[in-house]
Amino acid sequence: MASKENQAAKQLVIDEIKAKLETAKSAVVVDYKGITVAEADAMRKKLREANVDYKVYKNTLVARAIKGTIYEGMTDILSGPSAFAISSEDPVAPARILNGVMKDYKKMAFKGGYVEGTYYDAAGMQAIATLPSREELIAKFMGSIQSPVSKLVRTFQAVADAKEA
């Protein structure tokens, strides 16, 4: 009887993982070794504020959940302590936030993950973590558009002022 209940509980976790990954824009796997409870709580708060789901799952259950999906490439990194940061909104947020935590605490390490359907190893996740946020990119883009326009307006104003004089 206990074995059927155990199987049912495991299946619930597998279904939960599958459901999260179906809507995910990114899924980042980290080795969370060495992090204290206080540090983990602070990190979870930062991730929650960015609407990133962070959870520790058993590697065997994750392996069963990703079998036959686009996330199957993560199977090779599922060893040792693994935590999963999943975002269905900002694809870069999990890597960026976790990278900041790693710098602050000098603990943890990227194992790999997926961003918008593409698998990245630990080095790839590190590179993605340094990308600016969507808002920062929009601000930079708007700034680059405004610069030539404001220069043009000043030029027209100078021409108008010269004709008046």
C-alpha cells in the first residue's frame, strides 16, 4: 500500500515539473552546495520578486519529467545537489539573479539550462547572466533613437534662429 502512495506522490512531483516547464521561457540548473539557510531565503526572495520559481527537486524525478521533451538535454547535468530556477516571464531573470547571488556569496555554480528552447552549458549560462534586462535594453534603444532626433531638432532650431537674426 505504501509503495502505491509513494509512486503517486512521485508522479505528482513529475507532473508539477512538467507543468512548470511547459510554460517556461527559461530553466536554470544550479549546484546550491554551501549556501546557508539565511542566504537561501534571501536568494529566494529576490527570485520571487522577479516571478522566478526556485525549487530543489530530486534529479531522478526531473530526469523522468524531461524525458521526451526539449529539456532532455539537461539529463547529463542532473547529478549532485541541483536546484531549478524557472521563469515563464523574463528568460534572462533566473540566470541574472542567480549570478548576482553567486558573486555575493562566492558559493553555488551554474550547471546549465535552457533559455527560450536552447540548451546552454555552465559557461553559456554565465554569459546569459551578464545580459541586460529587457527594460535596460529598451532604455538603451530609446536613448539611441532620441540622440539623433534631438540633434536634428537643435540643428533646425539653430537654422531658424539664424534666419531670424
